[in-house]
Amino acid sequence: MTEPQREFDIVLYGATGFVGKLTAQYLAGHPAVGSGAVRIALAGRSAERLTAVRDGLGPAAADWPIVIADADRPDTLRAMAARTRVVVTTVGPYARYGLPLVAACAAAGTDYADLTGEPNFILDSIDAFHKQAIDTGARIVHACGFDSIPSDLGVFALHRRAQADQAGELLDTNLVLRSMSGGVSGGTVASALEMMDACARDPELRRALADPYTLSPDRGAEPELGGQPDARWHRGAEIAPELAGYWTGAFVMAPSNTRVVRRSNALLDYAYGDRFGYAEQMSLGRSVLAPVAAAVVTGVQAASMSLGSRFFDRLPRGLVDRVMPKPGSGPSDAARENGHYTIETYTATSGGRRYRATVAQQGDPGYKATAVLLGESGLALALDRAALSDLRGVLTPASAMGDALLTRLPEAGVRLDVERLD
């Protein structure tokens, strides 16, 4: 497939937002940018605000062009997409603002990366633009932040290790969030509220999102492994002997992350295996109160999934909007620097071996860490073309650029390793 000649390698759309600014800062400090190997432009609605962001990025960004684009003006999105090889976007909630940009990139054959944790948006993107993106050669890659790269790449790394060891296919696989420090971004809250609002208005969407394989390209090809609930609690030893004494409960991002990972397996022609089962949870420690905490956390998540969207339209939205963090807001520099996360993913293989993948990163997961993950995703799409998969269409991080990210992320300070456990 012939590569189009474009003016830019990456356009960062939404560069004046909180995470957009952090992503711009990360790119401006990247060695590839300093060496002149990548051409970057900043995009958004206000030339004045974009210029102010650029002026604060230092010498490496001094000559970055400004591109005016607005989600309410699809013609500006089409013009932007036609000028670049990759669009990286932080403009959410994506269900409200994202589809016109996906449409523009799919039509132009332009690669795309975002931060969505909204499975309803991904489903709409697949339904409307997957086939067109295949035809034009575009890679539309959703969920390139803390949601869902640690999940998606952790499993992909396990697959690569089992493949290298000739250990067979992946079977029961469980992600456990071992530790995390950081806040919830205003954009994440806005996306969650947007999704609940959509589900409250659309019973068919509620039913679709209850399916663990709702993002699968071929529902009939998926294994029947039961419901694979996203809200469950366990003794740690039920997951792996290494977790004996711990308790785990529901992980709030499991409903989105698990469906992304299952889509990766399907898009990769079931490379993980046709009996691959996947779940996510978080560790709640080993104190005497841990089982109580596990039950409470899991119960709250189960209730919110089954009832929250149904009664969302009865909530006083004005009160919710006043209490929740606003889009574009974020924590202090110190809080962003001191944040962190550690994720462990355990699997057993059909060859009788067990492995653990660890993904860990310094920096607030929703802000600094996410900016690194998104920035590296954009750079992978722009610069690592030979290392990307041959797939086109609406993809996931692992199915589009798994091998490239396995190389890039450790070089960017992300711990990503796999060890054999027996």
C-alpha cells in the first residue's frame, strides 16, 4: 500500500486541554523530536491559545505550525486529516465529539490515536468506519492511554513470551491492579457521564455493552466461557498462588479494558487462543477488612453497571456537574509526578506453564502516565511503520502496534516485563 505524502507526521488535536498540553510537553522533550525526525503541528479551535501552548514548550516546538480545527466544523477536520500521517486527539467525551474526526481520518487514510475509555464510542466507530478505514488504509486506534494500553500490552507481551517458549495458547488470564496513586481526570468523568447518559436513553446499547464480546468483529467466533463478569471479587489465591492472602475486587475500568483486549485477540486471528478468558480486578490488600472492602467495591460497581445507567436521567445533573472535576482540569505538578501504578497480569497456557506480566509507570495514571502512552502511540504510528501490523480499520493498541510499543514503552520509562512462574 502506497504511503500518502503528507505535510506533517503528527497533528496533536486538543493541544490546549489539560492532557493535550501534557502530551505536547512530552513530545517536545522527546529525542526524536529534538533530532528533527518528526514533523508535529498543534491543532484546536483557538489560534491564540494554541500559540500560548507552543510558546511554553521550549525551542524544540518553536516552529510547530498551528492548525485550526473544530469538531463542530467537519470541513476543518477533513482538511486537518488530509495534511498529516497521524492525528492524535485528546478531545472528549469522544461519544460527543469524536466521530466526525474518525470519519475524517477514515476517509483520508490517516492514522488516528485517542484516549477513549468509552466502549459505546468504540462500537459506533467500528459500525460506521471500520470497513472504510480498511479500504483507505487508515489505522483508527482507540484507547491509547492508561485505558487501555497497560491491559492490552500486558496480554500481548504474555502472548509473545508464550509464543517464544512454545508454551501453547493463553487460557485463563487475569489482570490485577496492585497499586495506584493518582486522581480521576475531568475528561474521564465527563466520558463516564456521557456513556451513562447514552445507556439511560438506549436500552439496545445497554444490552450490547453487557456482552463481554460487544467489540468483537465476529461474535459467533468467540468462545463460550460464561458471562466473564466485570464486577467480581476473589481470594487472591484463586487467581495465582503468588497472591495468596490477598483479596481482589472490581476494577472500575474493567468494562472497557476487557472488551478492548478481547477485540485484540479477535483482530489478531485469535493468536492468544480460542479458549482465552480474560478478567480484571484490583488488589485490596490482605488485612482483616480486605474481604469486606472487596465485597463493597464489587457490589457498588455491579449496582452502577446494572442500575446507574437506567436511572441516570433522574439524577440532578447540576449537582453532579458541580461536584465532579471539570474537563480540562487536573492535579498539581507534584501530584502528577508522585502518582504511579503497578499492574500484574497472570496467565496459564495450554502447554502447562504460568507467566506474569508486570506493567508499571511513574506519574499520575490519568495525566502524566497517559500523556507518555499517548505520545509514544503517536510516534509509533508515525515513525515505526515497518514494525506495525498489516491490519487496517478500527483497531486496538496491541493489534495495531503491539511489537512497536513493546520496544518503545520501556525506552520511555514504562516497566513492561514477563516472567515465567513455574
